[in-house]
Amino acid sequence: MEHIYQYSGIIPFITLPVPMVIMGGLLLFPTVTKKIRRMLSFSSVVLLSIVMLFSLNLLLQQIYSSSIYKSVWSWTINNDFSLEFGYLIDPLTSIMLILITTVGIMVLIYSDNYMSHDQGYLRFFASMSFFNTSMLGLVSSCNLIQVYIFWELVGMCSYLLIGFWFTRPLVGTACQKAFITNRVGDFGLLLGILGFYWITGSFEFRDLFEIFNNLIYKNEIDLLFVTLCSLLLFSGAVAKSAQFPLHVWLPDAMEGPTPISALIHAATMVAAGIFLVARLLPLFLVIPYVMNLIALIGILTVLLGATLALAQKDIKRSLAYSTMSQLGYIMLALGLGSSRAALFHLITHAYSKALLFLGSGSIIHSMEAIVGYSPDKSQNMVLMGGLTKHVPITKISFLLGTLSLCGIPPFACFWSKDEILNDSWLYSPIFSIIACSAAGLTAFYMFRIYLLTFEGHLNPHFQDYSGKNGSSFYSISLWGKEGPSPKKKKNYLLSLLKINNNKRASFFCFCTKTDRLDLSVRKITRAFRTIHFNNTLNPYPHESNNTMLVPILILALFTLFSGVIGITFNQEGEGLDILSKLLTPPINLLDQNSKESKDWYQFLTNATFPVSIAFGGILFASFLYKPVYSSLQNLNFLNLVVKKGSQKILRDKIIYLIYRLSYNRGYIDAFYAKFITRGLRGLAELTHFFDRQIIDRITNVMGLASFFLGEVIKYVGGGRISSYLLLYLFAVFIFLVKNLNFIF
């Protein structure tokens, strides 16, 4: 066992040769490097697989021995300062290593086919491999300085990968927005690190915790300053994990390739902020105000992410807001002191969300075969629908991920989310109500995504692509076995637009003023018609090949069975699950909410309400977006639940307000653009005016005065005796005139 730990320091550097060889080869031997690009991508998968096996061995040792291993070596030594580098292997590190490597391998295999036709194929794999190296170094770091170094490397890789397709204007804006937003949090993180070094005199985690706890116990430190430093540390996690109010970069980051979204925006990089808070939890636990703030930020992020995902049309942006909401659950659990539930949900959510993102990539891949490369069309759920029989494997896998994220048993996220909801009830009933409500919203918008993409609302007036009666209400599915004639095509589109006047259809759109919603759809429809009826592209959506499907299916298995690691098998609840073995004292991160003994009956009782909420959200989404062929088809849903006098207010005010609030991202981006961006720009213009009109003018006047003074002096000191005599006589004359009255 000791032998294994001694070589753990090479883990971050095992994958480093791949980006070095790729970038060096592209600079020195570009032709040869491009010819062996598949070999290089295969090498990245093999090396990361070696890291996974190494990490799995470490995890097994942690389960059986419950030991912590740390190795350091000095880098800078001075009389009053010593900086050490090294690595730390503990349960938290082991869990993160397994998470990074397993998801990373699946994404790399998936990317081989997804990016095969891209000219930047090698650049993509070089950036991905270097990102994996940075993440592995981050989670195995033993001090705050080392964490910060790898933290910035992760941010740099994220910037490069989000801006991978840099020729598109929106991509450049997205990567700059992500970079600047994260710099705000990273600057606070740096200040917090320096503040705690000033307090404790150490960057090492164990020394930092011991010294800080002693200072707090002896009341030898200013609590206000400590709280400020803790909040600065937490600001780094807020930005990296897309927590409110620094969450605005995550939806725009979906402009990058889909494998990037699956890896760094679902499972790894956004988990870095969670990892940092979990690592520093012993610091935060002794400061109740900070813990309360962490819980508050978490619950606000949960509700905001779930609300903003309700009306998004882009499938990746919807999943991005879902990621934001689920990370809020994890941050809420950390704020409650329940590190076990937080790490449990981090694992289950990472696999489920990676599955959903890779599934969305498969959907986008099939749509691009029809409409070409156009994110406005290939990622727009409004233009999808009826994909079930064309991409059945993707559909089933996506459904499994959707059910897991909704919290439906026995899928993975059910077990972890249930723990968080129970812990939130012990902390605050208000927080629990909000968390349960957000769980219902999660079930609603996730099944909205699923139904709009694969099912759609069928309209009996139209012909679908299979030739049967019915067509997708939301989707404009113009591919199929038999395309309509130009006359039928015109009638089809006119009737599709006329349906917006139907009140029930307006309610289905989640917006009464659907003309605003569907203006862009009408423009996109023309492009779809041109592409389809000219037969310039493949008229059929198709399933992805095996290289993309195998990672999706493996992640589906993880989604099904990863919840087993946190299930308590005995009736006394003594913690026979893997997480309990990993997080036993003294390794456990000092959970405030110690778990009481529970049996299966109590567990099922506690889980009944959250599962009922989730099923309610699913049924509501199914009623709105799934076709209904029954006697209830012509009934107005509002007549069933609301009195007629209140229907107009509900439809025209509340529903429309929720739709606009969600579709426009809660107007938070607009607020930042109007007040912060414009405010900073106004401050910059004021500073520019002050510099040009005041500072520059003072400098110019000083220079001009020096010039004239020099011109005068050069005549005084010319070296001529006659000039000196003239000046002398002039001075005597002035003296005599001034003293003339005194002489007489």
C-alpha cells in the first residue's frame, strides 16, 4: 500500500505527454502529426485509462484502510517563508480522481467521432488532455498555492475550449464572458488565500485547519476579518461552479463543442468549486455566518436555475441551467454541513448530466445531417420532435438520464437528492419547501426537453414524416419518406402559424403572446424548406455510430447503478455503503448533520413527498407537451384547475410573466449589461477625460513654461560682457527709480 502511495505524485503528469507531443508536432512537423492524429487521440484515451486504474486502486485502499497519505518537497526556502509542493491522497481526492477519469475517458472516445471532420481535431484533443492534467493536479494538491496554480490552468483550458470555434462571433463573446466572470471569483480567491496565510502563516491544509481552529478557540483573531477572508475564498467557488450571482457565463459557454459541455460544464470543471468548498469545509464550519451564506447561495441557485430552464429553446442551454440548479443542491448540502450528501449528489449528477449532454450531442449530430451546421437550427428544440424511431438508442439513454435527474427511483440521483432534501428539512423548513419545489420544476423542464425533442405535441391536421395523421406541434419536421408537394407545403406552414391563435396552443407554448415567440421560427422555417425540398442534404435524421453510442450506453449504466455506492443496506442504518466507509472520522469533513439510524420504512416515508412532487412535474409536462388522443383532447386545462374568472389573469399575466422571465434569463444579464458594464464603461470614459483634459494639460503647461523659461535664460547666460553690462545697468536703473523718493 505504501508503495502505491509513493508513486501517486505522477498521476497529474501521466496525460501530459499527449498535449506536448501534439503541440510540438503541429509546430515542427504539421503534416506528419496530422497523419497520425488518430494514434495521438488513442494515446490520450490509453493514458487516461492508466490514471483511472491507478485511481481505482487508490480508492480501494482508502475503503479498506481509511488512511491519508501526504508527500511534499520544498520548492522555495527562506528564513521567514517556505513554499512546498506535493500531493495529498485522501477520500475526497480518490473520489474526484475516479470521477474525472471515468467521465473523461467516455468524452474522449465520444469526441473521436464527434470532432472527426473538424480541422481543429488535434488542437481539441491537446486542450482536452491538458485540461485533464490540470484537473488531476487540482484535486491532488496539498496546499492552497498549488490549488490556485492548477485552478488558473483549468480556467485557461476552459477559455480555450469554449472558444474552440473562435471564428464565430458568438463564441468569442462567450469565452470572453466566461474568462472575465471567472476572473472576478479568482481574484477574490487569491485575496482569501493571502488573507489566511497572513492569519495562520501556512498554505498547507492540515496546518491551516489546526492553527485556525486554535485561534478561533482561544478568541485570538478578529472574526470580521476571518469572515471576509472566508467569503473571498468562497467567491472563487461561486464563479467556477456557476453559483448565483456569477452564473451568467455557463449558458453562453454552450457555444463550445458538445463534448466540452459534457466534460467541463457538467462533471469536472464546475465540480472544482464544489471540491474547493468541500476541501475547506473545516475552515467554514467554525464560522456560522459563512455556512449560512453558502446554504443561502445554494438554495437561490437551485431555484433560479430551475426557473430559467423552463422556457429555453436551445437544448444545451436548458441542460446548462439544469447543471446550475443541481450544483446549487450540492452547495446547499455543503452549507448544511452534510458533506456526504453533497459528494454523493456530485457523483450521481456528474454521470447523469454527462449522459444527457452526450445524448444532446448525438441529437445535434443527427440534426446537422439535415440542416447543416447551424446551432440556431440544430440545437433548437422548437424545431425538433418525433425523433424516437430515428434515434432509438439515444432516446432510451436520454430518458434514463432524464428520469435520474428528476429524482425517480431507482435511478442514481434519486438516492442523493433525497438525502439533500431531508437534510434541508432539518436545517430550515423554508429551504426544504424551496428545494422540493425546485425538484418539481426540474421534473417539468427535463421532461419538457425530452418530449419536445423525441415526442412533440402532435396536431391531427398535419401529416407527419411517417405518412400518418399528426405532426409535431413544436417541431417543424420536414424530413421523411415522402416530402409534401409545394402546395401542401404552403398550406402546412400557414396552418402551423394559424394555430398560434388557439388559446390552448398558446398555453402549450407556455406563453400567450406566441407571436413574439415564433417570429424566429418562421424565419428558420424558410431555411428548412429550402434545404429540404432542394434535397441538398440527407432528409433523414439518423442514429450516431458506435463510437458515440458506446460511451452513452456506459454512462447510462453508471446512471442506473452509481446510486448503489450510497445506499444503506442494513435496517439499522449503520452505514455499510461505500461513501460511509470513505467518510468516517477522522476523514469525514465534520458533518454537522449526523445521520440518525434509519430503516427502510422511514426512508420510504421521507422519500414519498419528493417523488410525488417529481411525478407531478412529469405529469404536468406530459399533459402540456405530449399528444392526447382521448375525450379530454378538446378540454381546456384551465377549466379543470382554475375558475373561469381567474383564467385570463393566470394566462395573460402570471404565465406570460414566468415565460418572459425564464426566456430572458431573469433579466440578470441585462442588469449586468446596463448597470455594471455601462457603469464600468462610464467610469473608464470619466477616467479617460480626466487623464486627457486635466493630467495631460497640466503636463503640457509645465512643458510650455519650461520652454519659455529656457528661452529667457539663454539670453541671460549668453557669455557676452555687453549683455551683462546692459542687464546690470537696467537693474541699477530700476533700483534708483524705486528708491528715488527716499534719496530726495
